[in-house]
Amino acid sequence: MFEFKKSAQDPNSYARTGVLSTPHGQVRTPAFMPVGTAGSVKGITPDQLGATDTDIMLCNTYHLALRPTADVVAEFGGLHSFIGWNGPILTDSGGFQVFSLAELNHIDDDGVAFKSHIDGSLITLTPEHSIEIQNKLGADIIMAFDQCPPLPGTPEDIKAAVERTIRWAKRSKTAHNRTDQALFGIVQGGLDVNLRRHCIDAIAEIGFPGYALGGLSVGETHEEMVTCLNQVTHHMPEDKPRYLMGVGMPRDLVAGIRSGIDMFDCVLPTRNGRNAYAFTPTRSLKLRNAGHALSHAPIDETCDCYTCRNFTLGYIRHLFMAKEMLGPTLASIHNIRFFQKMMARIRDLIAQGNLERIYEEYPVTKTTAK
RNA sequence: GGGAGUGUACCCAAGUGGCCAAAGGGGACGGGCUGUAAACCCGUUGGCGUUCGCCUUCGAUGGUUCGAAUCCAUCCGCUCCCA
């Protein structure tokens, strides 16, 4: 029911292509997962999402547990039918909220007690509870509950997060009781290569159908992250999908893929889209800038998305200046399509053994990291 | 004709003797955003010089004062009420 099949290997890096089979369809890797935190990729419909050539999307356990609650989602037959997306879904475990809502939580070895950002009520998330929620939500891929420490962090804090994440991974696996959902393990360790490798070994020993790198893009520089990935990713089990959580910018994706990553998720195309920022192969556009006011050009001449086929920059700028909701929608559609088109091109180039060419076709992916 | 108000920067609007180049909001301009507390957040918004300072500015003109957006006189514009 869940299977990962590698297909091509880039000769000049650890990059590879593959296909992930899930109960709701296949995912071509390397894959980019748009984020639909509260069960919706903000601002666009599932149809529009599908039209960007997206295979799989991400939803968030913490947010859905608070509202509408996992029981309500289960009552509707699970996430797929509740949100009207019939493709594969991955749910985050809430581990990232341990980081992003740090001021609202208290961590101990049992789990994390959050003060709800919605009404202040107390919600505790333990590995068991996170998995129970994710079992009810019914995504195709679910994630172990981890502790994601911010960077830079003290060696003691990073080490403690690693050991706790390992303990929580075991508990997550024990708690998981649905065979139609693949539970991925998460590796922590900050930028410490030895600690990362130690964590990989421990998590791999527990045994999961996929492995994620968490705790990156949380405060470190692009160079630091890439340096770490280049020494760490290829130590992850080679025959299982590798998922770099929360990343990222186009250059981060290419660098991650070269290090051997197969899956990514990131809010950038949607959040930045809503905030009037558009990605293109050669540059980024701030859609509100006055210079676009009279532009009859699309966001990206080379893009085949709905937005670029039908609307001018001048009009899209107007929508943002007038605070029309269509602006964020059109920009989000474009950005997700941009990411997916780039990923498709990357898969093609890996299959051709010529991934290096991506730097010419997508200059924005050029990296300053070694 | 009589009476009562009012005029501040691109717009609205505070300020009623010095701490005022002038609050706040809007608009405009620029920047940021990496497992989403984000259709959000930050900065700039009279001129000239890189601290800090100088210059011009609160309807207009003239005056009082060491000092005026603030007080006085006159004028101009606008609003409302009574005829």
C-alpha cells in the first residue's frame, strides 16, 4: 500500500528521482508539498491546487486538533473527504509548533502543553496524542512527534532535543495503529553533523517507511544549512524517502535535492504569494511595486499557470493595492505552479543525468554554499 | 442681513505660548517572510547636508512676545443655524 521506488540517480550528486505510492495516489519525487495548515491551501481551491501539478499537500495536526478537532474531521470520513482533496496528504505532527509557539508552551519528557493560540485553553500534545489525532485525521503519511529546537541553540539543548525526539519516535511508532498510513521518523540535531548522524542511526533502528530532517531553516543561514545537508542527508536510509521539513527557497530545494532529499514542504509559495511576492526562474517580483503599474506583461513570460496565461502585472498589482482577495489567490496559484514546474524540470534533468543545468534555467537556484 | 464655528503636511485628524518639522490614522513608497498565531510584519513619507544641524512650513498679511501652529487685528475661504 505504501511503497517508495527509486528510478534515476544523478551522476554528479546524491540527487535521485522516484515514485512514492500511497492509498490516494502516487507522488513523483523529488516532490514539493504545498502547506494547507488548517485543511486548506490558503486562498486556492483543491481544483486550482491540482492544476498546479501538485501531487501531495500537507495539513497540520496542531491546528486541526484545536479546530475543528480530529473527531469532527473523522466524523466527515477523514481529511480527504472533509477538505475535498483526493490526492495524497501528509500531516505534520505538531512538532514544529513546539518551536513556533515556544512562548505558549511548556515542554517536558511526556510531551508539550500548549496554551491554545485561539482561546487560551490548555492542549497537551504527547507522542501518543499526536499519533491518535493523526490516525483520526487519516492522512496518507503521518509524522512522529518531535521536538524542534531553534537555531542557534546550545549544544546541550540540541542534544536534549535529539534524545527526546528519539524517545518520542519510539512512542510514536508504538502508538500508531493504522496500516494504511505511513509513519515517518524525524531526525533532529541542529547543525551538528555527528549528532545528526547519531540521530539518523537511532531513528533508523526504530524503523520507519520514510525519514525526515527537522530542525532546519529555523534560524541558521542558507550556507550553514546546505553544509549540514551535504554531510548528513546521504547517511539517511537510501531506499526510503527523505523529507526535508519546512524548506524552502528555490535554491534550498535544489541544494537539498543534490544532497539526496526527496520531499519538501514550505509555506513560502502561499504565504509570499498572499504577501504580494512572486517567484520566477530569474528573479523575484514584489507585486505591489509602483514599477509594475503599467506592465502588460504576465508575472513570468515562461509560466503556463492560470494567472500568467490570463492576467497582467498591472492588473495583479491593482488587486493587491485595492486589497482584493483575488490578488493573493492569483499570486499563490502562480507561485505553487512555479515550484511544481521547477520540480518537474528537476526530475527530468536528474533522469537525463544533467541536474547541473538547473542553474542555467533557473538562475534563482544558484547557491552560495559549497 | 444676524449668529456660531472652522482652515494643520498627499487626505482625514490631534496639538491652543517653548519639550513642534508638528501625535494618530489613511494613502503612497520601500523592505521582510522557509514542517503558517502571517491576505501579515517592519521602515520611510517638507527641503538640504551622512551625528546633529541649518532652512522653509500649520489659510493670508500684519502685530504682541526672549519665543507663535497656538495670543491679537484685519482680510480671504468653507460649514452650520436664524432671518
